[in-house]
Amino acid sequence: MEKDITILGLESSCDETAASVVVNGRTLLSNEISSQIDIHTLYGGVVPEIASRKHVERVNQVIEKALSDAGKTLDDLDGIAVTYGPGLVGALLVGVSAAKAIAWARGIPLIGVHHIEGHISANFLAYPELEPPFICLVVSGGHTHLVIVRDYGEYEILGRTEDDAAGEAFDKVARAVGLGYPGGPKIDKAAREGNPLAIPFPQGKVRGNAYDFSFSGLKSSVLNYLNTEQMAGREVNVPNLAASFQKAVVDVLVGHAMEAVDTYHYQKFAIAGGVASNSALRAAAKEACEKRGVGFYCPPPILCTDNGAMIACAGYYEFMKGTRSGWDLNAVPNLALGSR
Ligand code: KG4
Ligand code: ZN
């Protein structure tokens, strides 16, 4: 029998300090996440300097907790995987520095992981039987990518957002209607009480690539609607607005994704990233896949938002391919998917 490979995954690209121990890329032993949401809520969004400082304060405790929850020590690790981009440079640096220090001190491999590769890999933790190839829609606060996952670590990007990311649109609209930060979960909740057909917001239109997305026009429509209602002295029905905005986003996300599924004839479709925990998106994608007889995969919400487990999983597959980062590994805020 082959030896088990135990990887510690670290994530600190935005406002979560997270560490997790994963065995053989699929077995989750611990998943420690320290969220800074409460602090950033005071400012209506993530403040990069505060994020970096909080990561520094918390990273060691989070790593210790992840190891103790897993019943492991640093001696049991075969490698350390860490998000090195994309993200906030100061935030990324904290995880990268911690990972380097441990890897150097223990003489074990260091593996830099792309944040989006991590999000996609959350599906491997949720579905032990899932293997590439498949199509994956990655929707988070910073990214909106429609990707063909050809193999572990091999991606072809079919489409991406031309402006705002899907999560960013949720956050901006939520702020405009006074729901606060982070907006996604709040819009999701408010939308449950609303009518998605109440306000006909336009779907984002793009000129070139049929798989690209655009959300800034939709965001402007929502802001214009709010303005018009305010000027007319009418009270805005927040649940109806949330449901109608959410429908416009979900329709375009699922529409483009299913166009890709139909065109490329993949039998499996997955979603990933923070917005993949949206209940309307999950329901619409599931229904569209069932209609086509295509397998649908979505990680539980705790693996959709930022976590260390997805980084440990992606790191395991990179480790098995022989990927090793040097001691010069640095934070790359605008790292492109598929680059090393
Ligand atoms: O993946 P993630 O934790 O961090 C990034 O890599 O960006 O995603 C965070 C984003 C935020 O924009 C948040 O509002 C959104 O995911 N989000 C949601 C939901 N939960 C989180 N958006 C819509 N519906 C949700 N239930
Ligand atoms: Zn993320």
C-alpha cells in the first residue's frame, strides 16, 4: 500500500485566515477558518491594511488549531500548500511567509497554489468520486470564470467577467439597498421573501465572446431603479429588488454555463467560489443539469467560501505532479489561472 500524503493548506488572500489538513487530496481532517467579516463590516468592505494585520495576529493560532483538530503535528506533514495569488498582496504575504517558514524549518516541500484552482478543487473534497474532465463555473467576490477542467491542474478558460465579479455585484447592490457587507448572503436571504419577476432587470450583455459576463450594467440598472423610486417618494420593496437582481445574475450565469455544457458535451458540471453557496444559483444549476442528464456538483457552503481545505486539496494534486515552489515564492496579486 502506498504511503498516505498529508498536506497542510493555508489561505489568507482576502478576509479569511484559514488552515486545513487533508490526506490524499480527498480526506478532510480539519478545516479551521477565522473570518474577519465582523471587523470589515464596520467599513462596508474589506480594508486591505486591516486584513493583513489580522492575518498576522491569527495565522499561528489557526495553524495550531487545524493541526490539533486533525490529531497531527508538523512532523506528520508531507508538504505545505499556500495560496500565493490572486488576492490582496499584504494578506497573501502573511500566508506565504508562514508556509515558507514551516516548510524551511521542517525541510518539507512548499507548494504555491492559485486561489481559483483551490475553489475548483473544493469539489474533489465534496465528491470523492469526481474526476476531471468537467466544466466549472467559478463565482466569487473577485472572479467570474467559466472553465473547462481538462485534468488536475489543467484549465481552459472559456469566459470571464469583463467588469465586476458576480460576488462584487451582490456586495455593491446589497450596500446600495442598505443590507450591509458581505452582501451575497444577505441578498440571498432577502430574496426568499421576494418575487423574482417583480422588476425586469436586464441581463448583462457582452459583445465579443459568448461565454463572457458583464455585471456593471445590471448594477447600474439597480442603482437607477433605486434613484427613480426615491425621487418619486416610493418605498423600495427590498425582498422584490433582491429576488429580481438575483434572478438576473443567476439566469446569465446558468445560461452561459449550459451553453458551454451543450456545446462541449461534458457530462459533468460543477460550481465553485463564494457565490456558489447562493441558494437560487444552486437550484437553477441543478435543475438545468437534471434536464440534460448532466451530473451536477456543488460543494457545501463552508467549502464554497474561502477555506484552507480547498488549497490543501489543490496542493496535493500539484504535489503528486511534482510541483515544488522555491524559497523565492512571492505573493502575486493578479496571478493568472494556469500560470506558474
Ligand atoms: O470565494 P469567496 O469567499 O472570496 C473570494 O475569493 O472572493 O467569495 C466571497 C463572495 C462575496 O462577494 C460574497 O458576497 C459572496 O461570495 N457570497 C454570496 C453568497 N455567500 C457568499 N453571494 C451570493 N449568495 C450567497 N449566498
Ligand atoms: Zn475565494
